[in-house]
Amino acid sequence: MAIIKSISSRSIKHTLKYITQEAKTSTKLITGINCEADTALMQMQVVKKVYGKTNGRSCFHYVQSFAPDEKVTPELVHQIGCELVAKCKKFTGFQAVIATHIDREHIHNHIVFNSVRMTDGKKMQSSKADLKALKALSDECCMQHVLTITEKGKTFAGAEREEVSTSKTGSYRVLIAAKNGNVDSWVADIAVTVLENKYLAVSREDFCERMNKAGIEVKWTDGRKNITFYFGKKKVRSSRLQEYFKIDFSKEGLESEFESNREGDRAAKEADKQLAGGKESFEEAIRATGSELSARTAELRAEIERAARELSESTGRNEETDTKHTSEEETNTLPLKRKTKLVWQQSEDDEIDNNRERDFDG
């Protein structure tokens, strides 16, 4: 059985960095849709800049989680994630990265979409009805692989499932602690300000300057293990914040985020280079890639047929196992084990902000 959760991620670069961590997945379990998985950030930013839509929500993030006791392999879970994206017309023409995480007892897919459609520049929209439809498609994919499905509105354990997700999961955790009276409000204010600026700053100096502008003085020296934050005459150390909220406020953690932000800036500059020829050049690149796809149609179909034969032969050798019959139509839609898949059809459906892994891996 699988459940679907929508995660409103803050930043596409941080989200992509998170879902592709080597500690959580492997190269063979990462697939790019309409983009190369290893250069997806740059390619997605190119599309945003081409259509002048670099502001607002940068991505849409879904998690498809399978029950711990479900008899599935990482490869099958990844395949089902790819099938889900292919079946949903709402996603046609959007770039995406699918990464299967195997670091928890429940295997799960992270599916991250560029918010801007590459074929016409329209932004993805999402509603409760859309999420409901996506869950139905996920159930359909699971049933096609003879897997169980969850009861509507329930978790794996049968409890009521929350339908609300937050774009600022760290900040949300901080505010809940403050609301419950676990910390003073000024401590929560400092924590939220740190979380907001760690995703914007590109260096220690930049971070301290941003915090000062927000009314919080930062004492960060190489001779001390912890950072001290001052709010008027009150102060709190980074280690205390970490103890309160179970979020990484360490020097090392912040420095890592700054490095990620610098990488994002470099990717944005590279995207600017790609746009040197203007929108016409980008459209020419799209047409060229489409032509390349057409030239490889025979090769792709051969791979599909070979995969179907291997599946059939494998099933025939094990007569004591429940056989699963695949129709000709299903056979022709078996996803290829390729790092990159291109979907170039124009969508007829115009419908449709990481931060931290406890919420991501729900």
C-alpha cells in the first residue's frame, strides 16, 4: 500500500539537494523527467527565466510512501513512481525528478516538479481535488502490481491521516513548541529568523548581516563551538536552539546551507548563459530534442518489448508463484529503466514552499 503527501517546499534547489543525497538513495533510483537528473536544477531555472517566471512558488513536491510490511523492492517502488507521473495528465510538459529513498523502514518516492511548464510557460496549480485524483492514480498503480491500498483518509496503521502540510516545516515545529509553552516567544522568534536566513545567505558574513537587519545580533567566532544570538539583553546559544527544536543550528549545518546557496547561484548564472541566444534559441533546443526523440523511437520500442519478454519468461519459470497478467496496452507502457525520460506532449489540462526530513519522509 502507498500513501501520497504533498510537501510545499521552500526552494527548488534545497529540495533537489535533499532528495538526491547519497545517504538516502542511489543513482539508479533517480530519474529525470524532461531533464537530466544530474543537471535538473540548471535546466529548470532555464525554463523559469525563459518565460520570466522566476518568482513565486518554485516547485511542487510529493512523497509516495509504501508500508513497511509491503513486499516491494526499491526498483519496483521507483518504477511505480515513474508510472504515476506518466499516468497523470496534469504533469505533462513539466520537468521533474523522481528519487526513491531507502534509508527508512518504509521505502518512499520523492517527486519534485518545476512549477513552470516547459512547453508553454504556464505555472502548475494544485487543489485538494488534484491531490485526491493523484491518490486515486497511485492506488491504481499499486493495484496493477498486486499491492494493497490504504483505506481512504487513513495512515498505514489505520489512524486518521492529516491532509495539511507546511512549506516551512522547521518554522512550523518551532511555532508549535512556542504555542505549547515549551519555549519563550523570543527564543522562537530567533529560531524562525535563523531558519529564514539560512536559506538565503551565501556566507557567514552575509548571514550575520541579514540577522542584524532583523534585529538579532550574532556572535560567531572560530574560538567558540557555538553561535550566540542576542535579542536585546537576552541571548541564546545555537546548541540550546538545537536542543529545543531538534533542528540543526550548528556552525557546520549553517555552513553547509551557505554552500548549497552558492551552488544555486552558480546554477542560476549558468542558466543565464543558456539564455544568451534568447527565447528563440531555447525553443530551437526543444525542437532539436524532440527530433532526437523521434529518431530513437524504434530503439525505445525494442527495449520495451525486450523488457516484456524478460518479464514473461521470468513468470513462466516460477509456476508456484501467483502470476500477474499484463495486457498488451500495459506492456507498451512499461517504464524504461532510464535516468532520463522525455515527455513532449502539450497538456490539455492547465490546472494543477524542505525542508526537513522528518516531515519529508512521512
